[in-house]
Amino acid sequence: MSTTHLDTRPATTPADTSFFGHPKMLASLFSVEMWERFSFYGMQGILLYYMYFSAEKGGLGIDQGLAAGLVGAYGGGVYLSTILGAWLADRLFGSERVLFGSAIMIMGGHIALALVPGTSGLIAGLVLVGVGSGGLKANATALVGTLYGEKDERRDAGFSIFYMGINAGALIGPLVTGWLQESQGFHWGFGAAAVGMAVGLVVYARGRSKLPAQSHRVAHPLPDGQRKKYGLIFAGITAVIAVLLLTGTVNAENLATSMAYAAIGASVLYFTLIFSSKKVTATERGRVAAFIPLYIASAAFWALFQQQFTFIAVYSEEKLDRNLFGWEMPAAWVQSINPVFIIIFAGIMAALWTRLGRKQPGSALKFSIGLFVMGLAFLAFIPLSGDGKTPLLALAGILLLFTLAELFLSPIGLSVTTKLAPKAFHTQMVALFFLSVSLGTTLAGILSGLYNPEDELPYFIGVGGTAILLAVGLAVASPAIKKLMGGVR
């Protein structure tokens, strides 16, 4: 999420209603986001299989537990990259240029996965897609905001249309790449992801000059005198990372753990910076303290939810009965179930919160409910454990619980983060939220490596039970958290 400040002047005239009553450029941003999500989720739907399938099946033959950890580390890296993408937009290039460059990187990453064989293609592809996705994710939403003045009543509806593009891409991507992977091979699936991103990029490039001037503005330009300083900082960080990789200090076996430590270290640094600042008032300091348990709950939630791409992917391939009237459904298609439920239930949940108004649960209690339902989803695997195959309908029911849990926590997360943020540290608080997602996503890979299909119960009880205990603890603490929030719900 970019922290670009929006102009109070209308960016487009009310007469610009050429896209379902909305500005024409919304169609371009809708397209680039839909195709980016198509390529991202399409690639992610088959990524783990590509890593651990044997060479005879077209894969790289990486140990399954290690592969799951690497997928988690990659996902964590994407969310770390959103912080870099937001900073580059706010201080150097503006959201529009960062988004365009990020989209090109994503397309290049998918091309590398499609055309470069072996681990070289895997590394190049994941680095390009990961950094590019972080940059695009950080700025696409900000660009939609520039299409509307602050008092334009079409604003919320415009964002709803935009987010529909996200879910449409997430739904279609795994269907296409999963089918191509099974019928033609992995590299055809990655190639389809590259083509999808190319389509979105072409549509966007044709209209990017028509975006409002606000989209090209750098919110807080970095002074010329500081550019050398930050250049040296980035060069130093790059050099340290290179040394760690070249010396084998950070390697494939400990990459996920290293990524988790990096997210934790950065989080501690941000919290320390905020708490120690004289610019933060006593009320704001209390609000930051209230955010700490929400940060922990968020990381725990994503550690379970993001296992759709690790544990659930393995489970779908090995234990799920995917037979439909004599035809075996590709395992990657399971990744499209959650977007279907999101499309169905997101509007219902939004209407529910609107109807409840002041009677709706506070943010801490919503977090608790989301984490509790997430724990129930893993406990729901217990009756399915054993040697038999799991019915597709049963897994769909569990993924429905995933979706309901997501709707209680995910849309609330960034909203409450911005409300609790001190005025002087808005960007750092947004970064903290993304760091919780990064940490959780990395943990999703580490945890799934502990899953043993020969002895499933300890995994389901341990993961699900821990989430429920954390949820109960958060619910008990919610009155105290609410008091620290200083009037924020």
C-alpha cells in the first residue's frame, strides 16, 4: 500500500463516466491488476509442484519440506517488497512509474520461469516476480485513488470494481495454469502467466499517459543531498545480502528461517523507533501498544491462511479425491476455490458491518474471531485423517472457513493500522502491518514442512489448537486493548 497523499481537487471531471459510470482509466487499472493477479496466482498454483515433483514429472526434485519452506520465504519476500515499492514511489519515482516498471519485472520473471530450465530459471523468476509483485501491490490501489476527488461519491464503488478484478484474476489464473501444467507441462503454465501479464501491461501502457497528474507526482521527494546517502545504504544492504548468499551463510535450507528473522528484526526496529520518538504523544503511544497484540494475531493468522500454497497444495495433490465424473481435476484448481467464496461473501460481510454500525465488534474482537475460525479450519481436518481420500466437498467446506476467517481479519487489518498510526509515523505503521503478513507467510512455509501424511493428527491439533488459544487470549484481552486504542474502534 503506497502512502502517497491524495489531492483534494477532483482528478477527473464528473462527466468521465465511460467505464460503467466511472473514469475510463479505471478499466486500464482494473485490467493490469486482474492480469497481474492471474499471473501471480496462476504461477503460485503450480509453483510448489514444480519444485518438488520429480524430473520425470517435469519438476526439479527438491525435497518436499524444503520446497514448502522456499515457497513460504518467497511469499514473505513479496510482502517485504511492498515496503520498498511504497518508498520508491513516495520518495523517488511516483506510483505510476513504479507500477509500470514492476509490471515489466513480473512479466520478465514469468518468462524466466517458462524458458530458463532448472534452478537458474527458478531463482531468476522468483526474484523478479517477487520484487515486481511487491511494487505493483504497493501502488495499484494508490493509482485508483487518484481517479477520484475526495468527495466523489463513486469512489467506494470504484474500489469495489477494482477489487473484483483482483478476485477474478485469482480465480482464473490457477484454472488456466493448472490445466496447462497437467496437459502440456509446467513451462507452458508459466508461459501462460507471462502472456497474461503481457496483456495487462499492453492495455495499461496504451492509456498510462491519460492518468491524472497526481499519479505521476512524487509525494515526498528525496532531497538531492540525501540521494547519495540512501544509494550507499542500499548498496551496503545489497552487498551484505550477496556476501551471506555467496558464503552459504544463507542458503536454501535456512532461507525461510532467515526471512522470518529479518521480518522480526525489522518489526522490532520499527516499534522501537516509534516508541522512542518524541513526536509521539502519550495517547498515540498507547495506540501503538494496542497494535502489538494485533500484529501477533495477524502474523499467526497468515501463518495458517497462506498454507493454501504450501500444505493445502500438497494435500490436494496427495490426499484429495479430485475425480469428477471420471475426470481428475488438476490439483492447482483447488487454489481457485477461495476466490469464488470471496466474490460471494465479501459483499455480504460488508453489508453486515454497515447494518450493525456501532454495534459491530471492535477490531481486536474481529481479529480474534478470524483467528479462531482459522484454527477451526485446521481442526476440521481431523475427521478426515487416515488412509482414505478426502472428498472434494469436504475440502471446499474447510476453505469456506478459510474465507470467512479472512473476511473477519484481512480487510480490517490495514484499516485499523492506519487508524492507530501516530501522525508522524503513518508509513512505518503500514510497514509494520505488511511485516506481519510477511512473517506469517514465511511461517506458513516453515510450518507446512512439519506436516507428515503418515501421522497427521499432531499437525492439525498443534496448528489449529495454537491458533484457537491465541484467539481466546486476544478476546479476553480485547477490553484492555480497546482502552489503549484511545477511542479507535
